[in-house]
Amino acid sequence: MSTPTVASLRARLPRPRPVPLAPPPGPGASAPGPAAERSVPLRVLLVVALLCSIGPLSIDMYLPAFPAISGDLSTSATAVQLTLTTFMAGMALGQLVLGPLSDRLGRRRLLLVGAATCFAAGVVCVLTPSIAVMVVARFVQGFSGAAGLVIGRAVVADVSSGRAAARAFSTLAVIQGVAPVVAPILGGLLAGPVGWRGIFGVIAAASLVMTLAVLLLLPETLPAERRHSGGAAQVATTARRVLGRRRYVGYVLTVTSAFAGIFAYVSAAPFVFTNVLGLSTGWFSVAFAANALGIVAGSSSSALLLRRLDPRTVLTAGVSLQITCALAMGAAVLVLGSPTALVLPLLWLTMYAAGLTFGNATALAIEQVRFAAGTGSAVQGALQFGFAALVSPLVGLAGEASAVPMAVVMLGAAAVSATALFAVARPWSRRLPAPA
């Protein structure tokens, strides 16, 4: 019996069936109506959901093990914190590089390389002999893991449009809302039985599953005729075209500012809930989880509303609710002294508003730059992480016993988000040019 070759084994693997693509709008055409919309195939949506979850898992799952890592590797808490910082930096840079590159080379190949590299970096974290090696491995893990986030959004844009795309992005927002809540709980449960190296083993295993899912289930969604040729100069030209579209910029600023407001809350929640609102550790966990479910509820409501309403309508409602809650939060903190019975419901409603906002603003932004969905997705992702990094230190300016910085930053973020939508994107205006 002859020994099977690599080529013969590869030939036996099932080939993903091609996915029908949403046709790009022609010059001067308006956004596609319901008849032109194509829903995202279920298997593609599931793979993209897995790709988008690897980031939150890699960020939050190992947080409960920080003290153990510090002790085992004989290093400081600051050095362990650096592993999180370098991961975030890698993810931001990775989106800027891999998004535009996917417009040139296609989606599937880069996703496979990114997922496989993310797996390899996870294995290095499991076996790391020192904190220095882990810091480098975490940067590589973030850079390669960014492929799932930035190219995943581009894949959705390749195969869908209009309300169908908005529903898909809302579904992804549900998953991204649940992952940060489940990840630290799962990490806390695993820290004892398997230790921090076992936690990184779980993250590496998830990356391996992600690689196999792309290999077996995800077809190429960007055909050769729709790719961009040329090198760095072409990438720069495409980026200028993307940033030159007013509605795209408006929608991206809408979603990134809303995300910054949520990140301000997440950064401030540990000391605001305990030191200002007086919640115990147990009730803090309950309140934090309930607010995370607020995003899930908003995203789920968005997916249902989009069966009857235009994404612009749902987005307008979300941004309007967000600015209303931010104003009420400012009054509750600055005038009424942060009453728990008022602050907690307002935070939940703010999360709900974010759920209405994220998916629809993302879908409407990508719709404006379908000619370069990877680049458009990269700009959005980089701005989200950049805005989040800026607001994180601001919420602690008044110390750990004040909710004023959190309320002010959330109000500022909501104001920028509303201004970006109503003054820059102007979704209901017909004077702005249609996407091409």
C-alpha cells in the first residue's frame, strides 16, 4: 500500500462551498433595498462569531490568575499587567495592517495565517519560562488575533448588506457582550484546577478550533476581481478614499465614541460600585453581569426590530437613548449624590442603548466603503481601541471614591457619538453622495 502524500491528504479535505456574495452597488446607486439584501449564511456567521470571541477570551480569561503568574515567574504585578498592554497594542496594530492587506490578498488566507499564529503564540504562553517571553508572545497573539476581528467584519460585509448585515452585526454584538462576562468567570473556575498555564492552554485550544473552522467551513468571500492591486501606495490611496467619505466617518465616530463610553464604565466600575455605591463583592459581580446582559438585550432587540425597521431608525433610537441616559447620569452624580437606585438602572439602560448602536452603526459604516471593507473595518477597530485607551485613565482622576469622572466621560462620549451621527453622518439627508 502506498504512503499517502500531503497533496492527496489535502485533496480529501472537504472544500467549503462558495457563498453567494452581495453585489457591490454601482456608481451613484443608493443603499440596497430589502429585495437586494442577502443574509449571512449560518455557517459563516458561526465562524465569524468564533473569530470575534477570541479577543475577549484572550483579554479577560487570565485576569484572575495575575497573582499566580506574578508568583510563579518571580516578577512584579506591573510586569504581568504589561502582558495585557502589549496584547491590546498588538490587536490595535494588527487591525491596521491586516484589514487593508485582506482587501489585497483576500480574506481566507490571512484568517488561516492569523488563527494558526495565534495558536502558536498561545502555546508559547503555556510554556513560557519568563515574563519577558510572555510579553512578546502576547503581542504576537494580539496582532494575529486581530485578524479575526477586523477580517471577520469584512467577511460579513462581503456576503450581506442593508438590514441583513445590521442583523448579523447585532448578533455578533450579543456574542461580544457575553464573552467578557463569561471569560473571567471561566478563568476563575479554571485557575485552581489547571493553573494559569492551563488557562492559556484553553485559549490556545480555542485558537486551534478557530483555525480548523476557517479551514473547513469558511470559503473565500472576496473574489480576485474585487481585490486591490498594488503595494503601500495603493493602500494609502484606499485609506484616503475611505476617510474621505463623510458618512463613513460619521458612523465610525458614532460607534467608537459609544464604545469609549462603555469602556469608561468598565474601567470605573470596580471602585464606583464598591466605594461609591457601597456594593459588596458578590453584588458587584451581579450588577456587572446584569449590565453586560443589557448590551445583549439591546443587541437582541436590534436584531428583532430590524425585521421591520431601517438600521438608521434603530441607530437613531440607540444614540438618542444613550445621550438621554448620559444626561440623567450626570444629574444623578453631580446633583443627587450618586443614589444607587438611580445610577444602576441608568447604567443598564446605557448598556441597552449600546446594544442598539454597535451593530447598526458598524453595518452602516461598512456599507459606505464596500469597495474596501477590510480597510474600513481596520480604521474602525483601531479607533475603538484608541478611544478606549484614552478614556481608561480619565475615570480615576478624582480618586477611587468619586463617580464624577465616569459620569463626565460617559456624557462626553455620548455627546460626541450624537454629534457624529446627527451632524456628520446625517443618515436622513439625501444631499450626501451615495456609497460606491
